[in-house]
Amino acid sequence: MKKTLYSTLLAFVCNLALAYVAYGLCRIVFVLENWQTYSATLFENSWSDLLTGAWMFDTSAILYTNVVYALLMLLPLHWKESDAWQRVARWVYVVVNALCVVMNLVDAVYFQYTGRRTTVTVFSEFSNEGNLGNIVGVELLRHWYIVLAGVAIIALLVVGYVRPKGKKRVRPLWAYYLLHTLALLAYAPLTIIGMRGGATTAVRPITISNANQYVNRPIEAAVVLNTPFSLIRTINKSVFEEPAYFDSEAELAAVYTPLHQPADTLTVRRKNVVVLIVESFGREYIGAYNERLEDGQYRGYTPFVDSLYAQSLSFDYTFCNGRKSIDGMPSVLSSIPMFVEPFFLTPASLNDVSGLARELGNEGYYSAFFHGAENGSMGFQAFARTTGFTDYFGRTEYDADPRFDGDADFDGTWAIWDEPFLQFYALKMSEFKEPFVSAVFTASSHHPYAIPDAYKEQFPEEGLPIHKCIRYTDLALRRFFETASQQPWFENTIFVFTSDHTNQSDHAEYQTDLGGFGSPILFFDPSGEMPRGRRHAIAQQIDIMPSVLSWLGYRRPYVAFGIDLFTTPDADTWAVNYVAGMYQYVKGDYLLQMDEHGLKAIYNFRTDWMLTQNLLGRVPEQPQLERELKAIIQQYMHRMNTNELTAK
């Protein structure tokens, strides 16, 4: 009788333990798949901290996702193992936990492109894409070993599931009802404690940022986290929680304000502006940026961009402000960094938003945005309209142009190949009335890392899969500039070159929390009026808009979170970004890392690029740098919540 009486509860405990095993195996697969990112530093963390963090986040996820299963097992409604109720409980358990396994394993691959565990905004990010079936199919084939791991782990859930013993009715029934009722009453508060991450009233429900307390580097937070937890914790979450670091707006503005009030003494220049946002074209691939790598023998994959670099204004340290394509456009064209979640995917995207197109439109500029994907893809067309671009040219407009081959130039997955689309871009601008501002977002240097058949012998596989794509896009850029240089508008144009984000890496210098944001930023003026050479300064994507406006002599007030690189001394330049719940602030010699609970680390990134020595509490500049970072965060959150992204 006792064996039958207790068997359901024992089976329930065993099956929850099995779920922990499944999560643990998924974590092992995650680390192995991203071994290049973690091999050098992960095991410098405390093993006890890593295991404690993993246990806490797995507990929260398992308790959330198995609520229905727990009720099915603990409610005193099944008296014997053969009941249909018990069979339903088994399949609820297997299906729910199998889905969690799939989520975790998918993120083992997707993490390589985002640098963090997936959040609920991923569903909005790809809601307008019709090619996901092809992408998923390619990845399943490419990562067949992860598919096999998933099948094995799910099989373990099925085979290892413990079924209650005994097929006779439990007697006495009063003991059965009493035991299950007490178990349910005890389980409820334990579940709440596990979901929250603690039992005391001082404990707030754990969030993604709590993972940083168990690791040395923010990018390692993904190891202790799991994807079901990240998804659950970001459902209906208020993205922009405004801190109260400063008591008054005046005090806050005295430290930092994104409101720019240009001097009326600026020299007015009626030049065209062309912004090239090149997909995944990180600094790592560009030889000119990397004289430190491999004792100066590293040549990179971009001979043309190297030559452009030699004729441009560049900076020692240049960073993107996000890790996804949808982060690049707001950062580059509207000076809005990615904090917490991509701006596109938050309610703030409905705010009044300015940008290069709208501000220059005030001065009579025509504006156009180009992207070779299906019109509407990634939300780029909507954002272009929001920020004031007059026209949008996408795959539809390319197909309609009789000078090109239309859909024959489609890459089969994302967009028109870079080479023909950039030719379309160069020629189309010759139809525009000057002055104009235009931007193009390329696509070919992107997963699934394909190039046109005609170039497969010229650019064979080498190093990482993306390297051949970088070579192809570099060629496409060369031919773009060859065509552009023959157009009447070329000499009177400022070109800005950057990437949307970084991508695959095979150099440890670009796998750190800071190196993962290493994007190129170049200003090229064919007329030679703009200074050239490399400045000993920091630059970031959100500096592009205020810098261009300054060079053109724009005199109206506007909101931009970056700085004007042309009037800001090198020592006062800075950069900011956000990774795995951690804000990063780069200024002077130092990198600060801070989450919602406070400052976590400070490094001298110039002498310690690998971020091995935490100088927290030992740097005299720390209080002022922390104050500046807090001011940037508070201004950002406040303006997102109050719709103050334009000058009133």
C-alpha cells in the first residue's frame, strides 16, 4: 500500500530531476558549439558559481514550464497508474520539456550571431520574413550533430520518464487525498520561491542580468542562463525602466544630454551624404585595422576597403552599438543605441523619431533608403519612413529596373546579390536632385554565407564560412565606387562606411565583451576637404549622425545620443553598448561594465584588451565615469518613455 501511496510523488520528483539532466546536457552542447568563444576564459570562473547560477536559472525555467505537469501529478485525481489522467501527464511532460530542449539547442547556434540568449522579441524580429523555412533547413543540415544531440536528449526524456508503480486502487483513499493535498500545498510556495530565485522578501524575481553575478564576463552569462528562462522573463516586460540616478533634470543634463544645440558659426556645406551599412563587415576582417594581429602579417579579406581606409578619416577604436541587423539602422541613421532590446521591437518605435534624413530634409535634401531584400523585410522600410526618408528602394524596385536582371540576381534566401544591387544604388543616385542623403544596407555577407556561382572559384572556402562572403562584398564595394566615381555627384559627396554588427570570429581579440562590438567607421570625402588619417580617438555608430550634421554645418537643435567627432577632443570621445544585461562604457583608457545592480568591473582596455585584470575600486576616474554612464542610461530611458527623441 505504501509503495502505491507514494509512487506518484516519487515519480514526479524523479521526472523533475530528469528535466535538470536534459537542461544540463543542452548546456554542454551550447558550450561545445561555442567553444571558440569560451575556451580561453570560461573555466577561469568559479565552478561553484557557474553551477549555482545554472541550477538557479534552470530551476526557475523548469518550474515555470512544468506548472501544468505538476498539477496533473499532484492533484489527487488519479488513483492508479493506468488512468488516462496519468497518460496525459506523461505526454504533457515530454512535449513541454522537448520544446525546451529544442529552444536551448537552437540558441546554441543563434547565439553566434547575437552574443546573448534569445528573448521574446525574436518573434517580432522575424515576423515579416518569408524565408525562414529555407534558413532553418540549411542550419539543420549544417548542424546535423546538434539535431542528433536533440533527438538523443528528447529520447532520454521519453525513455527515462518514471511512471508511478502499482495498478490497484490506493487504499485507504483518505491517506491518498491527504498526502497529495499536503504535497500540493507544500509545492506551491516552493515553486514561487524557485521561480523568483529566492525566498526572502528582499529578493526581486531574478532577471537575465542576474546571471552576471555568477560569471567574470557578460558574454559568459549565456552559459548559466537557459533560453526558456530568457523567453519567459521578457514576456510583457517593461523594456525601459527608468532609474533615478539623478534627482533633477537639471542635474542630469549637466552631466549628459542627447540634445544637441549646434553653434551658428559652423561652416555650411551643401554636400551629398552616402551611408554604406555593410552586413556583418566587422573590423576583424579588415587588414588595415589589424596591424597588431599575427605580428603585422595579417592581411584580412578586404583589399579594397583597405585602400579606402588609407584615403579616409578613421579612429583607433570603433564600435557598433548592437549585435543584430535591426540594431544597426537606428544606431547609424538616428543615433539611437541598443539598450535592453532592439529599438525596432519596443513600444518606443512608435515615438517621434528623427535621423539624418529628417534633419537634412529640413534643409531641402532629398532622401532615399536602399535594401535589396523583399520590401518590408526586417522592418527597415517602416523605420525608413519613420525617420523621414522620402523614398525606399528594395527588391521590388530593383526588379522593375530594365537595366538589371531582376529576380535572376536574387540570392535565393535574403536579397539581391551585393554586386548588382550596389550598381543599382550607384546609378539610381544619379537620378536624384542634389543635395541628397541616401543609405544602403547590404545583405550578401550574411548567413547562410553563400556567394554567386560565378565567384566560387575566385573566392573559395577559407577560414570561416563568412570569409568568402567578405571577399565577395569587398569586390562589390570596389565596383560600386568605380561606378560612383564616374557619376556627376561623386566629388560633392561624403561617404560614411560602417557595418551593422560583427559576425563570426577566429581571433581572440574580437571575442571579448568589447571586441565583439568591433565595427569599422570611416568618413571618406573624395574632394579632400575633410581631414584624412587615423585619429587617436574612440568612435561608435551613434556618432555618425551628429558628426555628419556638424560637418555639413547643420544649425538646428536635434536629439542624438552620440557625439560630434569633428568638434569633440580625442580624449573626450566615448562609446557605449549593452550585452547580456550589462552596460559597457568606453572612455579614455577604461572600460566600465555595469548592470542594474551597480558597477561590476573596470578595465584598462588599451593595455589589457583581453580584459583579464578587473581594476574595480582602483581607478581614480571611476566615480566620474560611472556618473557619466548613469546619466546616459537615465536620459535614454526617460526619453524613450516620454517620447522625447526629437528637439521640441
